[in-house]
Amino acid sequence: MQKRGSLAKTALAANVLVWGGAAVFLFALAGENTYAAFHGQWYNIVGWALICAVASAITIIGIREVRRLHSRLPG
């Protein structure tokens, strides 16, 4: 029984790292392109907004996955 809990905790930690890392990467990418987006053409702003929207969606999905995995932890 101990191995199942240990495996679940490992899966939870890996899930946090994957979703969190992807979200941080995309938010950093959006932050790097903020100046260019607001001082360029209209499609630069649209691209920046899409990057922010995808980063927000990944963050929300990651939080939901972490909660789902956390509810499956034994004990």
C-alpha cells in the first residue's frame, strides 16, 4: 500500500512541474514580447493576447489536474 501512495505523490509532483513549467515559460514569453506587441501593428497585440490566453488556460488546466490527483492520494 505504501508504494501506491508514493507513486501518487510522485505523479502529483511531476504534474505540478510540467504544467507549472509550461505556464511560466509562456508567461515569460509574453512578458518578453510586451513592448513589441504594444508598439507594433495590431496583429502583434493579437499574438500577444493569444500567448497570454494559452498561458492562462494551461494554468487553469494544471490547477484542475493537480486537484484531481490530490483527491486520489490515499489517506
